[in-house]
Amino acid sequence: MARTSQRSWQRWQDWAALVIGVLTALAPLVVATNAAAVWTMVVLGVVLAAASLWSLVSPGSVTSEWVHGVLGVLLFLAPWVMGYSALTGASWTSWVAGGLTVVVAASALPAANAAHRGTLAAS
């Protein structure tokens, strides 16, 4: 079996998650929001961007990909939980960003697992 190694700053899924996080954090500047929507989208967007940087630096970190998935689910559920589902722009931003984040995280898991196994094999 060939050893799989990935260099940092290479995986497209992590770059996509970073863009999603930044756009989510900046979305309250262009969509109608209330205080709950602003705080939710900014905090979850910044945390998603930070987790994406973690994944980019350490491509063998499977945990960071799971964090992306959890943040995606939280973003998707946020309009109902935080009470801004009546705000169309904020809600759709959260739903789309959350759904895309879950898809990106799920697609990155196999590569992260392979990189993790390759890192362990080299030790």
C-alpha cells in the first residue's frame, strides 16, 4: 500500500470552508439581521474560519474536519434555535453556509484520514 502524505495548505475543501466561514461572518453587513443573527453568524463564521486554518496547517487532523461538520450543522439549525428564521437573508445565508460546510467536511474526511494514517506510519 502506498504511503499517503499531504502537504499543508493544499486541500481544496479546507480552502472552501475558510471562504464559507469568512463570508458567513461578513454576511450581516449585507443582509437584514437582528442581534441574535449577527452574533450567531459572526461567531460561527469566525470559528469555522479558524478551524479551516487549523485544517490547512495540519492536513492529518481528522478532528478539525469533524469540527467543520458540527459547525455546519449548528449553522444550519441556527435560524430556528436563535430565532431569526423570519429574516430571509440571514436564514438563507445560515442554511446554505451550513449545508455547504457539512458537504465540504464530509468530502474532506477521507483525505484527512489518509493523511493521518500516513503521518502515523512515518513515526
